[in-house]
Amino acid sequence: MSSDDQRRSRRSGGRPISVSFEFFPPKTPEMEATLWNSIQRLAPLAPKFVSVTYGAGGSTRERTHATVERIVKETPLSPAAHLTCVSASQGEVDEVVRGYWNAGVRHIVALRGDPPGGVGQAYEPHPDGYKTSADLVAGIRRSANFEVSVSAYPEKHPESPSFERDLDILNAKVDAGATRAITQCFFDNDLYFAYLDKVRARGIDVPVVPGILPVSNFKQAKNFAEKTGCYMPSWLAGRFEGLDNDPETRKLISAAVAAEQVFDLLDRGVNEFHFYTLNRADLVYAICHLLGIRAPQDKGAGQGAGQAAA
């Protein structure tokens, strides 16, 4: 085992490090080519699963299903299909769930979903639909023995009146059968650990996997943070200052910042990470390489050169 591997093993307490990746369904042939290049680049890292998002108001239902089905057919990856309650009756949602099971999918990410108008618009349940994400989880579990992941919010969901209410909702989702929570992205690790303490104090014991967003475009990330109530530290803005017209340096800074965040989480006991890839492989691949997660052809130089995800 190399000295780098020994350091990583100490940091993770000897536990294997695992990763998962999130993609979104492409809109154009060019975007589809980018997505599949990224999937092919990241697949050899043997992620625990890969998830495919679902657009606001169910707007990408068919594209999400097509992408997930292609992953099942053409790759060794385990896909997790995002599914929401929005703009569909219970019967329609149940049909989608059965379709996923018949296609070989065994994992669903169950979300309430954004309204058709997007973040910030008022949410109104479909009159014949699942009213909440907990209801959706229960419906999925009634249909078949899916693994079900749900969302979690270290800084509170922007629509929740309090952290306590937010925790009530997470607790209801777990009681309904959720087996994992994945957090919205965050940029201050202390916020994640403070949230985790609250979750555990409520007796919620499912894994709460940190969602990591490598910031390749600071302006876009800042806009997203403002819409979702995600705290953007001033030091992070400083890292990207003066680089608006320097994409190559931005990419280097992005990898360094995300690696710094991940290694701090690792040092503090976290060994599972979910990466929001934005359908781009390079930054995530580099961070995984630093974590010791290597494609088989990258391992030949040393024995045990990193731990692939279980």
C-alpha cells in the first residue's frame, strides 16, 4: 500500500470510500453525446449508483426514463431514477414505478419535486396524486422492493418554516421506507455536521450522504445558492475572484476547492459521497482520483492503489 493510500485509509478509519454520481437527461443530441462521454469516463470508477434527475413539473419524465433504461442496457452501472409527485396522478406515478421495475431498475430517488414554474413558485399537489414525498415513498415501497433514497437539507428546505418541521418531514420519509438521504449541496462542512447531529438526535439512523457540487462556474453556483437558501462563504467567492475569463484556471481551482471539502469530510468520519456532475466528468474524476478511487487500468503502478467503491 502506498503512503497516499495509507493516509486515505487512516482518514476514513479503514472503511472503504464509496461514491455515487448524479446526471440529468439531455435535451439535444450534443448534450446527449456529452452525457454519454461522461458516463463512459466515470463508469470504470465503479460508483455505488448513478442517479438521473427529473425536471420541474415532471417535464423530463420520458427523457429520464430513456436515460435510465439505456444505462441499464449498455453499462454495468446501477441507476437510480428520480421520481416526483408533481403533475401526475397516483395511477400515473405507479405506472412509471412499475415500468422502472420491469426495465431492471431497483433504486428510486423519491422527491416531492419542484412545481412546473420552478423553484420559488407555490407547490400544489395534483388532486389525485401523492400529496407528499413520504406518501410517494410509501407508494413506491408498496409497488416493489425498491431501494429508496430521499433528499435532505443541511440548511433547511427553503419552504420549511423551521428545522423541526424539516426533520419531521425527513422522519416521515424514513418511516415510509426510505433507506438513504442525500443532501442538497453545501459549501460549509460545519453546516452538514450540525444538521447530522439534529438528524441523529431525532433517532433517524439512515445514511445521510453529503451531496458535493464542484463549482466550475461560480456565478451559476451563486445564483443557485441564492434561490435555494444555500450559504455561500465569502472565502469561496475569493477563490474565484478575477477568473471570469480564465476557464482553465477556474477548473483547477474548482477541483482544489471540492477536494478540500471532501477531504475535510473524510477526516471527520464521512466515507460516502454523492457528486452532482452537471454531466461533466473531468472534475469529479479528478476528485475521485485524489480519494484513491481508480479505474482498473490506473491501478497497475502499485498494489492496492486505492479503494474502488463497493
